[in-house]
Amino acid sequence: MNDFEKILSGGDLRSIGNSNAVIPAIQNQDDFDELFKYLFHKDRRVVMRAADAIEKITTTYPQYLLKHKKEIFELSSVAKNKELKWHLALLLPRLHLESKEFINSRDILTNWALDKTNSRIVRVNCIQGLFEMMKQQSGLEKKFSSMLLEIEKENIPSVNARIKKLQNVRHH
């Protein structure tokens, strides 16, 4: 039995707390599955920190997400808290997506990126997620570029900095 809840609890919502302490405890799919359950926890801080750890783990082990695709889509359709959304924006492109799921993911991220009520971090991570998806499937360049132009007009420094960074990567 692990102490994930204890490790992920407490402190301030603006802090990732001890979420990095969970990462070494994830040695296999079963460990990951246990951690994944905390995305449905009642405490927003636990959810955010579990999502942070999951996002970091799946950078190296995206296959751990395979059996959780349905749950990630469910969370994406109901997520209200920005801390969960900004991690989901980076998890969606890591899923092995069928054609309809790919379109659904693209639409979710595009809507969140364009929604001015979303936090800047959510919007930046959606742009990053869409960029990752664009690399997986050709033909998205035009839509992606027009979305970036629309968002750039809002003149939000942190968002425009990410757009500029991604444009530099695309053109090199």
C-alpha cells in the first residue's frame, strides 16, 4: 500500500507540494493505475499534484496512459479546475488516438486555447498540446496557424512567448 494521498495532500493550491516524491514510486502499470485514481479525488490539491506527477511520468512512459484513455476524455469533458485542465492539455496528445478521438482531442484543446476565461497556463499548454498533435498528423498546420494568429491578437505576453517559441521550432 502506498501513501499517495498523504504525500499529495496539504499545503497550498499554488504549490505542487511533494508530487515529485511520488514519481520514483511508480515502477509499473499497477503503481501508475493506483496514482491515476487520485485524479478523481475530492481534494483539488490532491488532483492537481497527481496530475502533475502523471504528466511528468508519461513524458517518459506514455504507454501507462493507454488503459486510461476513456477516463482522460471523461475528465476533459467535465474539468473545471485550471490545475487539472493544464495537465490534461499535455496528456491528451500522449494518448494513442483513433481518428474520431484525435478530432475530439483537437477540438477540446482548441476550445480551451481560444476560451479567454481559461487561465494563461491552460491556454499555453493547449497550444503546446495542439503543436504535439500537429506533429502526429499532417494537414493541421493551417488551422493551427490561424488559431495562433487569433490568440496572438490578444497580446498576452506569456501566451505570445510560447507561440513565438513554437513558431521558431516549426521553422527550423
